[in-house]
Amino acid sequence: MQRKTNRERTETTRARLLEAGRALFVSKGYADTGTPEIVATADLTRGALYHHFPDKQALFAAVVETEAAAVAAEIEQAVPMTLDAVSALLTGGEAYLSVMQQQGRARLLLLDGPSVLGRARMDEIDDAHGNRTLREGLEAAMNAGALKPLPLDALTVALGAMFDRAVLALIDGGDLRDQMAVLGAVIKGLQK
Amino acid sequence: MQRKTNRERTETTRARLLEAGRALFVSKGYADTGTPEIVATADLTRGALYHHFPDKQALFAAVVETEAAAVAAEIEQAVPMTLDAVSALLTGGEAYLSVMQQQGRARLLLLDGPSVLGRARMDEIDDAHGNRTLREGLEAAMNAGALKPLPLDALTVALGAMFDRAVLALIDGGDLRDQMAVLGAVIKGLQK
DNA sequence: TTGCATACATGCAGCCTGTATGTTAATTAA
DNA sequence: TTAATTAACATACAGGCTGCATGTATGCAA
């Protein structure tokens, strides 16, 4: 009589590794978090970790991906679908600034992520989650004729960078009103 | 009869450590560069390194600072003082994109730098070099009435972020024309 | 039920960082 | 000038961490 199927075991173990990894990565950063500490937090051994992930970096990538998905979900939830295109952009932007301030999300997704995984890998993750939302918003606005026609990918990247940087500025004591004034002015300047 | 004064020794040793560190940091990144390899490249021992720098991170910080200064100098040289404010911004921006593509400068200054040293420390360095140029350009443009009045610091940070991100996009195969189209449109949109 | 694969745990080897200690040469004091 | 001191390194060591290799027990499939 079996207590647990292998599939269940794997699932819960992976979940606990991800949770423990997330907790430590956001609070202490990637470099200062050791695998012994991660598995201790998860009440496991390093054997389990290296059974489920090829290396520490792979666990980190999984954590980043999960977190990016969570951020994207929280934002989509915060933007009512009734808004016009430009308002949706601004509302989504403000939601992003708010959502990204939680815990060490900024360090995880904006500092360690690009450095550890590389910008190319990070782009893939962003494109699958956060940036996708932004691009769709921009595309809708351009199609509605509210924005000047511009290369969509480049525009997405540029605006995304501004919002990311605003998040970091806010964390380091920047003024929200100032940041939003600039972001708003840039978007306004791009309207037709 | 002395062959070398202590001051000279220190100076050349520090210079060689910085040079070796730079070469390795830009080509392999911070995490994958060990101090044994650095000192071997510099034909020294780890004793010398730890005599001149408290730790590996401090050497890295010194390398970053030196490189940031070099970038700033190259840009100022590329922008003729005869240009009007907005043209100077665009010219300087293009110079920045070009200058930052050398070697692994982007990784050093845009990826590893913020992650290893933290955004706050990195801001200090930027403010002393690259961002200073940008801020002065923006201030001049605003004072000349060419740009809408906006919080200067926030605007500097936002535009700087766009240019930084454009650099990374170009390295990963992005199209220069697209990037410049967006950057130009944003700046145009901020004109009065 | 019997053989294999899965899901781990344990133990090991190599590397790296930071520090403590030694040694030589330059600088200062007497 | 010479003795004492300090600076500039080199060498040796301790601790920790990563990745892999090996061991073990349990689910699973034939």
C-alpha cells in the first residue's frame, strides 16, 4: 500500500525547493544564497535539489520564471478591460510600479536575473509574461491610432526599461510623483 | 640605492590588477572570474590583490568606475559643443550606443555592475560620470526652452534607462534603426 | 514477484575566498 | 649611518560551496 505516488512526491518537492529558493533569493540575492541553506529551508538535502535541477542556476531560473508570471498575473488583474488604450497603459504602468516593490522582487527580476541568466534568457522570460502584456497594450494603442506608429518590439523594450528603472529608483528612495510625471510625459509625447 | 619608490610600485601594481581584472570581467563576467586567474594574468599573487583591495568586490568596483569614466570621456569627445541642445542629446545618445558595444562593456556596466554592487552604489558611479553628461544635456535643453519642464533627476534616470536597454538590445541582435527611431521619437515627444 | 527506474540521501573532490603569517625592500628616526 | 618601522608583497591555511559519484529505499511495470 503506497502512501504517495511518485508524481506527487516530485511535485511537492519541486514546489518546496522553489519556495525556499524564492524566499532566500529575494532576501539575500543569488550570490549570497547557498544551496545548503536552500535545502535546509526546504527540509531536504542537496541530493533532492540536484536531482530535480541540473544546477543552482537552473533553480534560480525556475524561481525567476515563476515570479515573472506572478507579476504579470497581478497586473492583468489590476487593469480593467473597459479602459481605453492609453489609460490602460498608464494604469498598468502604475500597477507595475506598485507590484514590483514587494519584497525583493526588483532585485530578483531586475538585478540578479539579467546578470545571472543573461539578458537574452531574461528576454525570453519577460516576453512570455510581463513584456507580453505591455506589448499588447502598445499594439492596441497603435492600432487604435492613439500612438504614433513605431517599431513595436523596440518601443516595448524602451518603455519597459523605463518602468523597470523607475521601480529601482523608487526602492532607493525616489519620488513616485516625479517618476510618474516623467513616464506620463513620455507616453503623452508618443500620442498622435 | 633604491630601484623603485614604494609609490611607483603601488601605482603600477594597482594598474596591472585593474587591467587584468577588466580584461577578465568583461570577457567572462564577475562570477566566473576567480582571483587566482586575475593575479595570474597580472603576473602577481593574491597577496598583492588583497593588499591593495579589501576584497574581490572592491577590485570590481574600481574596474567599473574606471570604465564608466572612460565611457563618459569618449562620449564628451564625440559631441561637438557647437550643437544645439536637442541635437547634442541625439548625437550623444548615438555615441553612447556605439561606445558601449565595445568588448563586454555592457555586461560590466549594465548587468554585473548593478547586480554585484547594487543599484545605489552604481548610481553614485553613474552620476559621477555617464549620467552627469546626460543630465547636463537635459538641463541645458530645458533651460533653453526646448524641452518640457520635468523633474530633472527622474527624467535623467528614465532616458538613461532607455539608452542602456537599447545597448543591450543591440548586442542581442536588435536593429539600430529601430532603436534610434524609438529613442528619437521619445525625445521629440518631450520637446515643447 | 522480480527487475528496473525514480526519488532522494550521503560522501567526496576540487575550487575559491578571505585571512594570518612570513619575507624582503623602502622609509623614517636617531 | 644605522637601527627601527612600515609598506609591499608572497605563501600557507581554514572554511564553505558547488557539482558529481555513489548508496539506498520506494514506486512501478512486466
